[in-house]
Amino acid sequence: MAFTRKNVWELGGDWADPILWYARGVKAMKARPLNDPTSWRFYAAIHGLDQGLWQQLGYLNQQDRPPSQADIATYWNQCQHGSWYFLPWHRGYLLALEAVVRDAIVTLNGPADWALPYWNYFKPNQDRLPIAFGSPDWPDGTGDNPLFVVQRYGPNNDGNITIPVDAIDLTALADPDFTGSDQGGSPGFGGVNSGFSHSGTVHGGIETQPHDAVHSLVGGGDPQSGLPGLMSDPDTAGLDPIFWLHHANIDRLWQVWRQNPATDVDPSDANWVNGPEAVGERVFRLPMPGGIGWSYTPGQMSDLTKLGYNYDDLSAPTAAPQMTARLQRFGLTSDAADALARSTAMQRPRSVELVGATQESLRLSGTETTAAVTLDPAVRRKAVASFAVTGASTTAPDRVFLNLENVRGLNDATAFKVYVNLPDGAEPAQHPDNLAGTIALFGVRKASVADDQHAGDGLTFVLEITHVVDKLHLSGAFNADQLHVRLVPLHPVPEAAQISIGRISVFRQNP
Ligand SMILES: [Cu+2]
């Protein structure tokens, strides 16, 4: 049987059948004890578990019997972040959860073709949390709706869950590479080459946006206790039933990216295809219905047809390929722009070079933080020279990336906008052209702690600022030896969150 995952807002009602059956399936999983590998909490702990946080939030108590040590070692704390395994690991995680929910649904005499819906917050009027998830009641008015979560605070921490359209983007879809650089250039659509990476440092393109942002925007934080919403922290995110609809959308976007003829294919590197097991690291393994273990590799996750499911909509949301439009702005005819974009998209290797960086680490607190990035004039001139394309050019102009390196802190719900070269005294919202992107610190708490598996390096985010630099260049303003960066949090950041940034750097990449 082939399964079709459909848009949750277009199923035909707030409590359309697939949503109602999802709720019943979740209820059945929630009724199972923690040590049952097909229980709701066991499944959330596969993504990540922090005992203290679970206890504080009321998701773990004295009566719970933990699973066996063997089950914990095999299954828990497995999610892949800051890694080229981010997409394939989560695809397997969705497939297994979907199979367990479907099994529960079938046991209740529900539809055998049930599939997980997805939440496409980019569509007009679909940026709100789907109605059934926001009501404490079932459709008949009785309480205890299993899709409802108290610890979901939203972008304004007031319980109103709407994804602001200007806080998410799909820039990553235009990235031609699946795997990118962990040296300052594009981290790629899918992330950087890593081993088993439960809490990696450099977040990939689609992971940073929209994945991380939606997590923090939905989850937010409790204004009273300061505790994160479930979705804001990887150690609690899987407890929220909306997690799975968000990840189904990220999974869908992977397929959208794969269908773009201007982009590359999934990695052929054996370490990606065969996964961490091939190099002696932890196996990707998940419990299927009945608690039977299923192991999988990233290579097995590439082809939706082989996996037996699809999406009802895989249309690409962006029109013209970014590079073609860019070359036209630099004066090429559309034919010449198209030809150069095509001929350089798959050129290898990519070379990456530091243009400049801040001299000291900085603290993000209050309503904004500014920093000056000092550029090396000679390297900056190389970038400028690369912008001078003609119809005869065989080399594409540089792409430029802003790196926020080693971001550390205690509060995963922190989100902020990053602006480059805003005019003095300008109101940031009036200058969308200077917006590099929105960063959300999903995973920062965990990544900041040094333990036996992690160095505590924090998180590194890479934002493409080619569009900002191009505009400066075309107006003759990319000639100074500093770039000014302004970080504008969505909410004032308390000192207690201890958010620090190791350095802010700018890199050029060619092609
Ligand atoms: Cu996630």
C-alpha cells in the first residue's frame, strides 16, 4: 500500500478524520507505560530526554519504571542534529512513529491507509497552529484531547501559536549542495559531514531554516517559570504531537529540493549512504509496532517510492533559480545568466575563504546587540572582482556567508533576527533587504555542556548574505572595511539566559 501524507489544513475540517484518528492513535500510545518501546514517552525519549526537565514539566514521575538499560542504550537520545544525517535520521523516525500510530489506529478499527499529515506554515492562512491541536477538548466537548499541550507558548509567549512569515524562510531550497562546508561556507541544504551526531555544532541549511525556527516559535517559553515550551528543546520536542507534523513538512521539503533540476543529489559518500554503523558508531534503530527493532541507513531513506509513501503537494515555492536572477541583476541577459548559472552550479571543488571576523566574543542580551566585523581589504576586493561578470564569464560570482560561531546559552527558545549594515538609527523592520535571516537556538542548552560525548562547543549557524552584499555592491557601498551586524531578539533576552556568540565571521565561497 502506498501512503499519502496530506496538508493538515486541507483535510476538510478542523477535526477531519485523519486528525481525529491521529488523536486516537496518540491517546493509545500515551496510555502505554514508559518502558514500552511503542509508548508516546519512549518515542519522545528516542529524540532526546533530559530527566530533570521531564520531571519539572510533569512528564516523568516516581511510579515510572524505566526501560531496560539495553533498550535505553539502543534507542534513546538518538536524534541527529548539526549533521548530514539530520534529514535521513528524522525520515526514519517519522516512518517508524507513523507505523506505530497506524497500528494503534487499525487496532481501533480505523483506516489502514492512515498517514501522518504535515503542517505547511508557509501557505497563506496556514501559519496558525492547526485548530485541533490548540483545543483542550475533543470535538464532542469532552476534555483530555491528546493533541493539546499546555507547554506551547508561541512566538510571543502568550499561548497564541502563529508562525510569523518574516521569521521563517526557504533560502535553503536554492542551495545546490546537499552537503556543505563546516569551514564557513554554505553548510549545504542537508548539513555537514559528521559521524553519529546527537548534538552537532554546525546546523545545515534546512535545519536552521525553517526547522529550528519553527521549533522555537511554536514552543516559546513559559513567561512565569522560564521553562521552555516542549517544542523549543530537543529533549522534550517529541512529546508534543505537533512535532510530527512539523517534521513531516521538513521531510516534504527534502523531496521538493531533490526535484529541483538545478540542485545536486543526495550524497554518494559511503559514510552518508551506510550511516554511522559503517564506521563503528551507533546504529539508527527504532521500535516498530509490537516493539520490534528496525535498523536503517541514510541511503535507504532517499527514495520515497521505495519507502512506499508520498506527499500530496511537492510544488516548489520559489520561482526563478536564485543564481540566474542574481546574474541578471549584475547585467547579464537572461540567456547568458541561465547558461552561467548552469555551468557553474555543479563545479567542484568549492573554495571557502575568511573575509573577516569580530575580534572578541559577544553577549546577546536585552533588546539588541551590535557587532562590527572587520574585513580584510584584499579578500574583500577578491569578492568584488568576482561580481564583475560578463557574457563571457566562466566563473560564477562569490557567494557570501555570515557565520555565528559557537553560540552558547541556556535558553533554547531564544530567537533573533540578524541584520547587516542597517543605516544608523533605522527601524529594523523597515529594512527587510538588510535581513540576513532569523536564528533560533534549538539545541543550544545541550550543545553548550561539555560531557563525555560533546565538547560543549555550542551551535554554529550560517546565513547566506549574498543578497545583502550584492545590494551594497550595486549601490557602491561594499567598499568599507567593516560590516555592521545587528542582532534583534524577538523578545528581550534576559542576562540569565547567558547567550554568548564566540565570534561572527564572513566567508566568501566560489563557485
Ligand atoms: Cu526537529
